[in-house]
Amino acid sequence: MASDDSITQMIFFIASIIVAVSIAGTIIGVTGLMAEEMRTKANNAVSEMGSSIVIINDPRHVPYEDGVITLYIKNIGEVTQSYGDLILFIDGQFVEFEVEKVSSGSDNWVTGGVIEITATIVLDAGDHTAKAILGNGVSDTLDFRL
Amino acid sequence: MGMSVSIATAIIFIASLISFATVIGTLDEAQSSILEAQRASSGREVDALHTSISIVSIDRANGTVMVVNSGEVTLTTYELDVFINGTLSNQLVSSLTIEGNNETKLWLPGEVLVISITGDLDGAAIKIVTANGTSIYD
């Protein structure tokens, strides 16, 4: 009888340890995921705060010839940007474009660097708006007249 | 029974401590990097607000534009962009010199920058953009 009791106690002991270890593992695992997520969010916020672009065209004379508009965008932030995920809207319409880096040097769009964007779009004479948006949501808008 | 409860509690307590330490460590790291980025971002904005340039004179016949740094921020002569009739024309700029000092690349407040441009500026619309995006038109 005493031996049965001790076996039961042993089983309970092992079970409680297993349960405790599982709970502990889950807590540590979930916390690790939370910490990783916080780190990602912080990195995103830092990249967003360090990013800044400006469309530097002369709004009085935006080059537009044969249905091709040329826009110049300068990186005035502190972060080297990639223009692969840049999005361009002209008058609220998504526009496909070609990018050429104007400033010499590395292939990256470094701070102070200017990229030249050429897009094919039909625009009438009059007022228009161009909006360029980086992958992290930082954007700039230029109102111009053709 | 009593011992198993104590050990289980101890295990969960230690796990909680480890979790807490992880969260605090990450929070601290995240907060300091965000603060640093905020500081840099505000610094950049303040610099941009305090940047001002004005055209002193334009000699269209000789292609010379004189621009004064009328702000409170030291600028540089590189990273300056010049638009002529809406086209980025940095390649037409033959020289960028600070009046009275040919060696320097620093454009201090109050100093006049002489931009020499190859080609005819007659009737041309000019726009000059500084490194932080501040611009002037003529």
C-alpha cells in the first residue's frame, strides 16, 4: 500500500514538473516572439524616421515630351534607399516607370543622391500632382503645371 | 505533493524572470534606437528649417549665378542640384566656388557661392536645390 502511494506521488511529481516545464517553455517562447516583433517594429520605425525624399523638379517646367514625363527625386534622409520598391502616382493613377541614377558612385540611392524617373503617361496641359512613395510609406508630393 | 508544487512554481517563476528580462532588454534596445532616430530626424528638420539661400545676381550672358547662404546652417558645394528649364543640369555646371575662397567646399552662412554654368541662360528658368531639399527659383 505504501509502495502504491509512493508510485502515485512519483507520477504526480513527474506530471507536475512536465506541466511546469511546458508552461515555462511556452512563456519563454511567446516572450521571444514578442521581443522579436518589438525589434522588427522598432527597426521599421527607425528606418521610417531616417527616410526622407523630395521630388526636386522645377514645377514650372517639368520635362514632358512625347508622352514621357521626367521626375527627379532626391534622397534627403539618412538611410540609403532602394528604388526597387518605389511607387509613383500621377493624378492619383499608378504609373509604371524606369529609373536611372543621376549622381555617380555606387549603385545604391545614397543620401543626397538623385534618381531620374521616366514614365509614359498621357497628360493634358494644366495642373497635375505627382506622388512618390517609398517602400516604408515615406512619400513626397509635387504639384506642377504643364 | 508539497515538493512538486514548490518545484513547479520555481520553474514557472524562473521562466517568468527570463521572459521579463528578455522583454525589458528588447524594450530598452528598441526605445534607445527609436530615440536616437527621433533625435536625428528632428535635427534634420531643424537644419532644413534654418536653411535659406537667395539669389544675389544672375549674369545670364556669362552664365554666372551668385547665391548667398542666408540661413544659419553650413552647407556644402557638392550635393547641390541645378535645374535649367526644368532639366537637371548638373553636368553644365563648370565650377562652384565660394567668393573669396577657391579651395573650400564648405558654404558658410553669409558666404556667396558663384555657380558658373556653360551655355546660354537667356530667359531660362533656374532652380537650385541644396542637399536638404531647400530650393530657390528664378
